[in-house]
Amino acid sequence: MSKHLSVFAAMVHKEFLIMLRYPIEFVASFFQVFLIIIIITLAGLMFSSEGVGAEAPPEVGGVVAYGFVLFIYLSDTLWGIGFNVRREQKQGTLEQLYLSPASKFASLASRVVITLFWTGLLSLGSLLVMSLLLGGLPLQNGGLGLYLLLMSLSGTFGMGFAFAALTLRIKEAAQTAVNMLQFGFMVLCAPFFPFAALPPAILAISRLIPLSYGVDSFRSTLMGYPEGFPELAPIGTEIIIVTLFGLLMPPLGVWLYRWAEDDARRRGTLSEY
Amino acid sequence: MREFVYHPPTFRQKLDAALAETRLRLINISRYPGQLVMEIIIPLVFASMPMLLGRATAGADAAANFEANTGTTNYVAYMLIGANIFTIVTSAFWHVAYWLRFEQETGTLESIYLTPTSSVTLLSGVALHSAIRGVGSALIAYFIGCLIYRVNPLQGDVLIALLFILVGLIPLYSLTLLFGAVVLKVKESNALINLMQWVVSFLMGIFFPIAILPKVVQLIALAFPPTWMINGVRSALLGVGFFFGEWYLDLAVLWTFLLITPYVGMWVFRRVENNLRRNEGMGQF
């Protein structure tokens, strides 16, 4: 057990070192997030009767700000955990990693720590910027909000593992798949607008995606359940769905990854790219 | 003994080389249809975000509020134009920058610099491929978007709008030479280009008029050709108002960019390129 932990710690250390050795990338990604927030906020304010001088209603700020937090986590998970397997494949280090006695899963899980740390910082920073731009954000039921965030993130990491499995199969097409998932999430899970804005046919699909309930319950809880929120189901039902998503998705993702990994080893396609 | 004399490539030969590069790139991308589909979907999704947010929050007043802030009630076309010009601009940056980085990573950049074909000739080929791909995807996405949201895509002066796009492409691709220089110099520059694409979209007013920005930021934005491109297209199609009141005056500014930016871009690119050649930097990645 202690050996497994030490391998895991070494891999987390390696990921941190890589991150710190590209300071331009580090700083650029930070500023990029703020620019995206400013652009979305300004675009939203174009629909306000007072324009940029207006203070957005708390529900509008809450919907966009808390939805954005889940969006960057999903985005970073897909790129950082899922697509990173492809990076190892391209660099030619994936096969070597599998020949070493180190835990293969630790390599994947070590990226979760980086995502939690770095995206966590970005989320806090972006909430602060949005709060300044919109004249404050609603913040209620912090404890339950944190629980829902953690469960949603746990489910999201499970999706990241499942996507890593897909990456081993589809190789170069993984880049397109990441984009599709990301943009699919932007529409179907409504992180930047209320679900009420979706046409009924699309809303029906949204209801089938557990992460939609993560977005809805997380922001509704932090906004203190204003009228019309949560939009998809009563909060009790949403909490159960999000909990099940957070508990079941990681083992499912790991199982899928192990299956894809064994399959790639058997077929000798690990180092193919 | 037969004497070999080196003749520099003629214009015709350069043009052939550039077109061959364009053809190569287009054949390559045709093998990744999923990527092409995404290039159409991305601006559609991107434009939908503020539209859905605006509709949900402003309700029946969405169009009236939008008109008070931007000068048009047609927020669908306004957002779609913004998102699609953004696609053209980011395609330009990524395709040129990624071409250089790809050659660097695969170890063929040094070889390219040893052939009689100049890097600018090949870059022109890449730029042509990028323009065909970027403008093509943007037009398709615009028409599909208008179809989905049920607005007329062919309102206003379509020809003037196209003129703004076509004239704006040359200064835009001249600017990409600056990005090419950054890639040559910094190498692992994905994050920088990523950041720059958002800086550019902010400055050109992707989803809002630049008049809402502070004066200093407005001045910086006006020094940037895509700002004139996007406002020209919006004014021609939606009548939001040209910066100088008349379309030909705004177009004249774009022409000025067209005459100046290629020399600036070329000068910077050549300078970085020569510096790297002299200091063993070309083969490094």
C-alpha cells in the first residue's frame, strides 16, 4: 500500500513539475479564463435594459458563474485526464509506462490531483472576477453546494477515465471527440443559461444526462432555490441522481479504461499513433 | 564537363509551390471529416450561449434591450456574425502557427529551409488553404445558424459584407506572420496562441459593440483589422453603423491595413527566421 502511495505521490510530483516548467502556459491559461468570463458577461449584458452599466439580477449571475465552474472542470478533465493518454502515446512514452512495474492507474489518477488544484484556483479566481463584474453573486447553502460540487466532480473524473479509454481506441480522432463532448455539454447541460431556454426536444435529452442534474442542483442550491429552480426535478431527486453519478461513474470509468488498456496490449496497439 | 547554374525560382514556380502546399493541406484535412464538422458546429454553439442566456433572462424584451445596446433587434444574426468572424480569425492564427509547429515537431522545418522554395511561399499556400477552410466553414455555419433560428441570412448589402471579409483576409493573414514568428521563437506556444485568440475576440467585439469598452481599449481595438472586418459585415447586413458613417470609408481603412501589414508581418517574420538560422535554432523543438 505504501509503495502504491509513494508511486502515486511521485507521479503527482512529476505532473506538478511539468506544469511549473511551462510558466507561459500557466499564466496564459489563467488570463484566458478571465477573458472568456468577461466576453460571456458582456454578451449577456447586451440583453439588459441598462446595458453594461446594469447590475445583473442574482439569478443570472449565479446561473452563469456556477455553471462556468462545472464547465471548466469538465473541460480540464477531458483534456487533462482523457486526452493526456494521447500525449503519452504521441511522445512514445505510453508503452514504456506499461512496461514498468508502476501502477498504470496511478498515472491517470495523478492528473486528477492537478486538475483539482489548478482548476480549483481558476474557479475561485473566475468567481471573484464575475462577482466584481456583476455586483456580487448569490451564495447560500454552502455545505450542500460543496457536497454537490464534489459529487459532480467525482462523476466528471469518472467521465475523464472513460474518455481516456476511448482515446486508446480512437487515437487521433480523440481531439475531435473532446471538442464534441465539450460543446455537447455546453448545449445539453446548460452551464451558461437556464434549462428553460432549451427547446423541448433538446431538454428531453438533457434530462437523460446525470451531469445536467449536477449543474442544476449545484447552482440552484448556491442561489438559495429562487423561483423556478431547480428546473429539472425536485432538489431531493437531484441530490440522489448526483450522488449516484458521483459514486458509480468513477468505478465505471476505471473499469472501461482497464478494459481498453488490456485490449490495446493484447492487440499491440499501445504505441501505435 | 557540364556546368550547373542555380536559377532562383520564377514567379510561376513559386505559385505552383504555394498551390501544391494548399492542395496538400486540403487533402490532409479531407481525411478528418469529424474535424471539419466541428469547425461548423463550434461557432453555432458559441453563438447560441449568449442568445439562450439573453432570451431566458430578458424574455419578451430581449430584442428591444439588445437594440438599445447594439443598434439592431436581430441578435441572432449579430451573434452568428461575431462567432463566425471569430472562426475565420482563429483559423488563421492556428493554421499558420500549427503548420510551423508541426514541421518543427516532425523535424522537417530545417529541410524546408534548405529547399529553394522560400518559407513565405509555403506560408502563402498554408494561408490560402486556411482561408478556404475558415471562410467556407464560417459561411456554412452562418447559413445553418440562420436556418435553425429562423432569420433571413441574406438581408442588407451582402456584397459589401463579402467585400469586407475578402479585403480583411490579407491584413489578417499578414498578422499571422507575427504569430509564426512567435512559434519559431517560443516553440511550445499553444497556450499563447490560445490566449491571443481570446484577446482578439474581446478586442474585435465578438458579441458586443466595441463602443462599450473603455476609450484606451477602443483605440487598441481599432488598430486591429478584424475589428473593422466584423463591424463592416455587421453594418452591411444589419445596419448597426460603420465607424466612419459610410462603408467605403471603413473599407478604405481596411485597404490601408492591407498595404501596411504585409510588410510589417514579413519584416518581423524574416528577422526572427534569420536570427534562428544564424543561431542553430531552426532544427530545435
